Amino acid sequence: MLNSRLAKESIPSGNVTLRFEGQILESLRKEAQQKRISLNTLASQIFKTHTEFSGAAANAGMVSFPKSLLVRLMNRLSEDEVRELSEEIAKNEMKDMLFMMKRSYTIEAFVDLIESWVRVSGFSYTHDISDSTHYFAIQHEMGKRWSIYHAELFKFVFSDLGAKWADFETTDNTVTFNVEV
């Protein structure tokens, strides 16, 4: 959202020619065909994901782990410990992470980070915007404690950023929220 808005406002699109190894090109063509999109659209999606998230994620302290490992670790914590962990990460790490990945600490940058993260994670989600209110529904399939973790983390960051209001609901595998910016 933020990155794409900035790109549309300041830099016109352009053309480039790229060369790929035969096996890589064939794999990309198959993926594009399966998704029923053009090779150009697939390449644009890949580059957009890299510029919005993947390229800066490691520098911001993010790493990749199997989902099952993360679920098992989180399930060893009590719900109160999960809330404490959320607050600690929100207070001590999110500001730096947002600066590294989005180059600003604003509500818009945080919303953009959430959407980029959800997309890269492969979670099913909905993000609707009405006037100055954002609605998210994120289905992570990682259990109740992950829902609590994300709801609490998002609440704290939105509060710290000065959101007018935010309303959260959780289920065992889904986090939904409305936030007015």
C-alpha cells in the first residue's frame, strides 16, 4: 500500500530485459500458467515482494522457521506470557523493524508491513479500507496463542502510533481488527 502508492506518485514504470537460466525460466513459466497470469505479472509480483518485504526482512531481524516449530514453542507459553512477549516485542523491536523495512514509523507504514508480512507468509487474509478505517481478517492456522500474540502486538503498536481507535477479535486461528488512522 505505502510502497505502491509512493511508486505511483514519484517514479514512472519502465521496461527491462532479464536473462534467466533455462530451468529457472521454465519453472517461472509453469508457475505463471498455473496461476493463470502472464510471466510479466508473475515477475512483477516477485520483485514487488522482494522490495516490500523480503529484501529488508533479514536486516530487520526476521528469520524463517517451520510453522510447526513456531506453533509448538508458542503453545508452551501461558496466555499471560504470550501477552507479555507481545508487549516486549512491540516496545523493543517494532520501531526498529519498521524503520528498517518501511523507512518510517507511521500507522500507514505499519499497515503496509502487516499486509506485506501476511502475503509473504501465505496466510489467507482480507484487507478492506473505508475512509480512514482499515479492516483486516488474517487466518494464520497457528492456534489461539498466535491469535493472542498478534492481536496484542498490533494493539500496542497502533496505540503507540496514535491510532484513533482499534478493535480486535480473535479465534483459534484468526485475528480480525478494525483500526482508524
